[in-house]
Amino acid sequence: MRPENQQFEQHGLKIDKDRVLTYSQLSCPLGCRYCFVDDMNFNQKRNVAYLTEEQFQLIDRLPKEIKLIMLGCDTEFLQNKTEALAILERLSQQRLDLSVITKLPLSKPFIQKLSETAQTIEHNGNILAFSISVLCAESARLWEPKVPSPEKRIETLKRAYEAGIKTLVAFRPLLPTISDEEMEAVILAAKDYCYGFYSGLLYLKDPAHELLPDTRNFDIKQLQPAWMPQGNIFYRIEKPGQMQTLRKILQKYNKPLFEGAAEGIKHLKTL
């Protein structure tokens, strides 16, 4: 890590190439079974600010090469909608692209307010990328027992898309247990309300997970993810050929698959 970036990372701002990922330590209420956050090397808390004043001050001093702020990297950013909207409105003056991801259903009035903020950001020459996380259909009850249904999330995706917000679908983590048919079911439900999909592999602190009963056919590698703060070693778990299958299904419906949100946002900026 570059020495000049250490101060940012010490305060929950992880610089990765031309983007900064924000980490808040704000506890997430959703409890997804694939979530890596509780295994990171800092403790999640309740009743803390998503972005502190110190983080806002550091954002004002970001290196010039930073073009994108990715919000909600360790929690559900929209769990407090009023606070989240206020943060977006404040950041809308930064002349940087903003990325938000959620699993929560959102009302029409909130989507309208989000659309107005997106228009402000676009007026300044940047974009707000809004992602809905939908990665499984019938498996959701196992992996995401506390999360609103995929159908409710896709309804929010539709509302945002129809309100003119630049939308993407986060098909991540790519669960090695889901079938090709389940992947296609998600794509069919969401494809008309987004500009593309992005995915990524499953990261776990321990691959001996009760929802992964047999890992013999998986590729497992231990590493430090580049997008996590330093000192976090995880296992990356991949089902060989699954990402290629996802890409083929999306090609069938003429939808792009991006390696991550940052690549998807670069595509949105060309539209």
C-alpha cells in the first residue's frame, strides 16, 4: 500500500486504483449467509454514522486520480434512508461518480428523491450508479433468510430504471451451489430494468460452510482481496466454468457482464 494512502485506510476509506471504497463499521441487519463482513479485522457496531465528519474531510482531500466513490462496502447503505439520502446529496457536490448498492425495497417517493439527486450529479458531469443485489431465486431463503424477496428487489430495480436512474444488477457473490436454471431465472426477471450485470466470486473466512457441503469440485484460493482493508485474508471459492456459463446466459439476452461495479460504471458513462 502506498504510504500516502495509509491515513485514508485507517479511517475506513480504501483506495483501489481510481476508486475509493467506504467502510463504516455500521452493523448490517440483513445477516446474509455469505457475508464476509463479520469476519473482517474490525468490529461492526450499532448506532454509528455511516460516514463520519472525518471521512467527509478526507474525501475532500482524495488524490486527483480518484474518480469514483463506492458506498456501502461493509453494510446495507440504505438501512437508514434519510441519512443515506443526506449523504448522497452532500457527496453530489464532489464531482465524482457515486455507486450505491442495496438489497432493500424502496418506495416510489424515495426513488423520486434518489432520481433528483442523480440528476444533480449528472448536471455536474458525473453519474449515480444504482445497483440492486439479486444473486439467486429459490436459494434466497437459504442464503439470504432476512432479506426481502428477489421479487421485491426487482420491483425496486424497475422503479429506479423507469425513473431514469442508471441501474445495474449485482449478481454477486456468484454462489457455487446455484444451478444454471436459477441463474437464468434471475436474469430473465431483471434484464429489462438494467444496463448490465456485474459479478464476483464468493469469499469466506472458512470454506467449511454448512451451505457448502462438498467443496471438492471447487477451486479454492487463500488471498488478501485488493478491495478489502489490509490484514484480511479470505478464501476465494469458485465453481469452474460457472462464470463463463453466466456470461453465456447473459449473451443470450444481449446483456453485458462486467467483472465488477467499477467496470459497469465505466459502461454507464458511455450511454
